[in-house]
Amino acid sequence: MSKPKLAIFDFASCEGCQLQIINMEEEILDLMSIVNPVEWREAMSEQSEDFDIAVIEGSITRSGDEERLRRIRERAKVVVALGACATCGGVNKIMNNFNIEEAKKAVYQEASLMPHLNTSLTKAVDEVIDVDYKIHGCPIDRKEFAYIIRCLALGKNPEIPAYAVCVECKLKENICRYEQGEICLGPLTRAGCGARCPSVETWCFGCRGFIDDPNIYAAKEVMNKYGKTSEDLKDRMMLFGSKQRYIYE
Ligand code: SF4
Ligand code: SF4
Ligand code: SF4
């Protein structure tokens, strides 16, 4: 069986998810022995127009990004969105809550007119093209990346948790952050990280994106029980939930 050709592309991002892959060190060699890497700007100089699996890191925001992304989709058999920037727009999407020109000026001042800052509203990858699989998180979990790529190389469907972080958190017997007077997005956020943040005594800020069918009423009940409001919840969603905050209107 020939190895599937793998290409990794980046759009607007900090490239931290690609760095997670590189940081796999020796394990990356095992993984790359079952695929054929043909393009990966952060790790190799070769480029190719011929690939089977396209892994996309980053959100879509600069002029020309959408056209480039569509060309990748046309060539790839399977498209995988890598990390929160790609799966839900990530921290880049915070910009959509503001007037873009004013936001650029506030950050870059006189440099805000430079051509590479010619950006528009930020989109997740699946707001432009069809995406087959998503590797969630900011940054991604290396083991989950390896698992998903192995499944794809073997022609299997990877299983990505459809339940909330609270499930993993309760299995770890953590004290709930709501009991500490905090707001935690665990009830709405897709599991798979092992409830990493509540396990080190901080709230979940939703980096794995929301589960497909979040229970809004249950979330509102929790907020009422602990004397919080929907506005408090929406504020907590600013970092990774800009795409979905509207459901709490
Ligand atoms: S998801 Fe987070 S770590 Fe990954 S590229 Fe985006 S900002 Fe960086
Ligand atoms: S701390 Fe967060 S993730 Fe854990 S049970 Fe409470 S709400 Fe759920
Ligand atoms: S607990 Fe929440 S914010 Fe922390 S890694 Fe998991 S999904 Fe991301």
C-alpha cells in the first residue's frame, strides 16, 4: 500500500500547533514513516501540488487566503483543520468583535496600512471550505495529532470526543471551579484534553471549541445556581467562542 502524501499549510496563526508536531521529536519520525510528507514550510524546504492529506493551521483573514484555501481543497482528498485558529477562528476571531480598522490601528498604529495587514473578518477554515476532521485545542495535543494522522494513514475514522470537558473533569474528581466562585466553560467545551485546566485549578476557557449540541438551558441553570449571568458567560467566551456566543443571546 502506498503511503498517503501529507502536506501541512499555515495561514494566520502563531504556528504553535506546528511547533507541537515538531516537538514530538523521535515520535515524529515514526509518524512520518507511515505517511509521505511532501510540503511543510516549518520543517522542510520541498513544496508540492500533489498531496492526499492537507493539514491546515491558522484562520482565514488576509486577502488571498480564501482563494489559496480553495485551491488546497481542490487538490486534497482529506482536509484536516489543525488547532483552534483553524477549527473555530481561535484568538484571531476576537478581532471580529470590534471595528477592524480601529482594532488594527490600536495594535499597529502607523504600520496598520502595511500590505500584509490587509485583513478582513476572520473565519475558521470550515467557514470557507468543507473540512473532514478537526484537531482541536490551543495548542493541539501531540498525542491526538499522532492518533488522527495514524487513523487517516490506515484508512480509519478517528474518534474525536463528542462529550464535554466536565466528563473528564469529574472522572479526575477535581473540585468544580463554580464551587470556587469562577466561571468555567467545561460544560460546553469538547473533551479530549483530560480537563487540563481545571486539573491545575483554573477554569476551562474553551480552546477545544464547543460540543456540537451544547445544552444552553443547562448552562443557564448552572449560571443561575451560582449567581452568574448570561453576560458573564458570554464574556468568558470572548477568547475562543466568538463564533458561538450568539447562541446565548
Ligand atoms: S491554535 Fe493556538 S497554538 Fe495553535 S496556531 Fe492558533 S494560536 Fe497558535
Ligand atoms: S470545573 Fe469546569 S470542567 Fe470541571 S466540572 Fe466544573 S464546570 Fe465542569
Ligand atoms: S480545559 Fe478547556 S481550555 Fe483547558 S485545554 Fe481543555 S479545552 Fe482547552
